[in-house]
Amino acid sequence: MNNWAQISLLLFICAILKAQSARTTRKDDTSVGRRKAQAESIKYCLFKGPSPNKEICCFTPNKAVTLETCGFNTSHPLVAIVHGWTLDGMYESWIWKMAAALKVRRKNINVLVIDWLTLAHQHYPIAVKNTRIVGQEIANLLDWLEEFFGFPKGKVHLIGYSLGAHVSGFAGNYITGTNRIGRITGLDPAGPLFEGMSSTERLSPDDANFVDAVHTFTQEHIGLSVGINQPVAHYDFYPNGGTIQPGCHLKHMYSHIAQYGILGITETVKCAHERSVHLFIDSLLNEDKQIVGYWCNDLSTFNKGTCLSCRKNRCNTLGYNIKKVRTQRSKKMYFKTRANMPYKVYHYQFKIRFINHMEHNILEPSLTVSLFGTEGDAENLPIKLVESITTNKTYSFLIHTDVNIGDLMLLKFKWENPVAWTNLWKTVQTYFQWGQNHLNPELIVRKIRIKAGETQHKVTFCPSNIDMHLQPAQEKKFVRCVSDRSRKRHRRISI
Ligand SMILES: *[C@@H]1O[C@H](CO)[C@@H](O)[C@H](O)[C@H]1NC(C)=O
Ligand SMILES: *[C@@H]1O[C@H](CO)[C@@H](O)[C@H](O)[C@H]1NC(C)=O
């Protein structure tokens, strides 16, 4: 991460720590009256629709008539949105985008917005303490819905952002009876004071029948990160590795500061943190662009391209349309995204065996690849090799494209070489009069195996002509191997 983003994060964390020391000077007030006032400060409003003016209808728990007046329909599922910590005591605009997107996706749905702004507009550690209180109140509400209306908890989906994710976890923890909440989605669950805690002290897989989480801002500083880093769900999604998100880096911070003044620093923190929310909204709005995450141990393994498998629930859909498979252990899911909605990209694993012409020589060429498909092209994508190229070794790496190029038909490999370096090389050659070609750096590529994550198709590419040598500043074309095509034809015949 760049310096400015680091500083902004540091400031953010300092604010949290300062708040933490302020806490010790406060007296705990747990009187019954205060507890009641806290419970009453929470508001429950059904979202009726985005027009004409964010139409909401608020009801009072335990007063059935108020809920009926608001048009709660017990035959429809209930999705509740739970916000997080707030610095200004106001709703963030994503709340209404999320509510509206849910309504767009499903007509027959009760969308509930839970307002605990008063309890969230506190020093961070106090807001953290309040998450239990709010969780308890939501649990009471769901118990009442079940007892009074026969509304099953299994039809409840809580979507909690930041601290709201842990509020939802506590709600799942505190409900009575044997039926669990259907689903909890944690959107970048808050990290400070939750990271490393036992499963009863934070959102965890046993808080609902199915729990999913999206981690978008887990960049660590002095042992703290804004979003929790550890898995807390059945499926934990880590877009772009989960530390920071594309479009949330330094250059955007300047524009944030220009736009919001010093508050721009918070905007930068919010950018990656809130990305979890927008990824979820994306899953509701862009049904034809559903993002798939792939089970993987960590980001560096994912970057090798070796995790693009969908066998045995190794991949799953991010967001609303996730396949609700309960897993024994949390599955960490990885994928890349664009910087804007729709966030979906297309992943490919490339497997290449390079034969380095000069023995005992290690090359670090900067290679790019262009992909040409039936639906579109993606040109000059840089290849990031983790290791330098040595003789006779197979390299696997990940390539991703912003656009759907359809079936891959043609590849162009280019060894991008700084002109100066090539010239220097030529000079050296002329000077020493070696003049023999084997002194040129070159790579031999016979076959390229490619697996597309999104389609799970595998294809093998061969050089378009007999010359397999790839040299600096040269471009080489690869087409589908003939044997590959004929094998496919055979398969078709056998069907
Ligand atoms: C609830 O929705 C169903 C259809 O999904 C409808 O038939 C029924 O009338 C609704 N109930 C109320 C109270 O609006
Ligand atoms: C690499 O493989 C080629 C052909 O397969 C072989 O001729 C060459 O000796 C190998 N080089 C090394 C260093 O193993």
C-alpha cells in the first residue's frame, strides 16, 4: 500500500485507540432504565420502495398492529439491513441502494432497515459494547415474530456491515428456541476488538443456518485492521486478496480530499471497507454478471492460477445468489474484481513450460499476452511471474480480463523489452563480434495450457508456425492445437 493510504489508515486506527483510552475514564452504567432507553432508541422500519422519497414505515416491536399497518407479509421472507459504526450519526447512502436493490431483485420480500444509529454514534469501544445490546433486541424481535405471527426464523436473512455484521451474529446467538436464523451475511465485519476473539464474541458460522462474509479491507497496521481478517463464516470471500481494493489507492485519495476536504481521509478508508456492500449490491443488480469466488489457501497461491476449480463446491457465487452449502470448516474464497460496478472479471490459468535456450541462465523477461476470443479481445495483459524463468520448468499463473471474450481462439505473446536494453545488447554483440544467435536471450514455448475459471473449459494452444522461439521485442501467435481440436471432434462423435 502507498504511503498516503497508510497514513490515512494510521489516523483512523489512532482515532479508534484514542477512543479506547477514553473509555476507561467512563463509568459503566447498566441501570435498568438506561438499558430500556437504549432498546427504545433502536428503530425498525420496513422499506416500501425507492419512490417517491425512500418510502419507509416504522413499527414498534410487540405491537402487532403497527407491523400490520406497515404491510409486513408473513408469507414473504424478511431481509434486514444492519448498519455499522457511524462518525456522524447518519445513515450512509448505501443503505437505500441496498434496500432498493433487494426490492428490484425480489418483489415478494420484506425489507427491514434497522436503525441503531444512536448506539453506533459513540466512541468505537462503546459502539462495540452496544453491538450485544442491539443483537439481543433483534433476537427479541425475531422471537416475537415467530411466536406471534408464526413467522419462521429460517426465512430471515440479516445483512450486517462492519459492526452490523457482529450485531447480526449476536442476534443469531441470542434467539431462543431451536430454530436458527436462515442466513447472515457479514459485509467486511469489523476487525478491532473482534479479531482473534472466540466464536461467541463475534460473527461465526454457528450464528445461522448459513453464514457468508466478504472481507474487503483487512490491511494490517500495528496488529489491527479495519475489517476482520480471520474467516468468520461458512464461505469467506476475499476479493483481490481482501487487503485493499482496486480504485481505493493513493491517487483516488487526492480526489477524495478535493471532494470532501479532510473527511476525504475517511472516504479513503470507507472506499475499501464499503466495497463489500457494493459487491453485494452488484450481485443483486447484475444477474448476468454474477461473480464466482474460488476456494484457495491464500492470495499468492491464487495468483498462480491453480485454484480455479469448481469441483465439489470449490467455487461459489458471491453475494445474494450464493449456493448455501454448509461446510465443516470455513472456506476462504478468492477472486479479482474491477474498480467499478459491475465488478466481475474473467479468470484464466495459464500453464507454460519455458525452455530457456541459454543454459544456467536466469531470465526475468516482462511478458505480455493478448487474448482473442469469440466475443471480444483483451490486449497486452502483463504476466506476473512470481519466480524468474529457469530452464525446463512449468509455470502456472493467473490472467484476468475485464470483459467477457467468450471462447478463446488466439493468443499473442510478447516479450516486452525496454528498447535501451535491446540496443545495449546489440552493441555488446557487435563489439565482441560474437554474432552467434545462441547468445541472444530466447525462450522456447511448445504448448500453453489454459483453464477458464468461469466456464471451467480447458484448451491447449500451440505456436501458429513451426518456429517456437520467443525473443525480446517479438510477438508470437498461438492457436488452438490441432490435436486438441480433433480430440474434441472425437468426443462429439462418441456422444
Ligand atoms: C402476501 O403476499 C401474497 C402473495 O405473495 C398475497 O397473496 C397476500 O395477499 C399478501 N398478504 C397481505 C396481508 O398483503
Ligand atoms: C531441457 O529440455 C531439453 C529438451 O527437453 C533438453 O535438451 C535440455 O537438456 C534440458 N535442459 C536442462 C538444463 O535440463
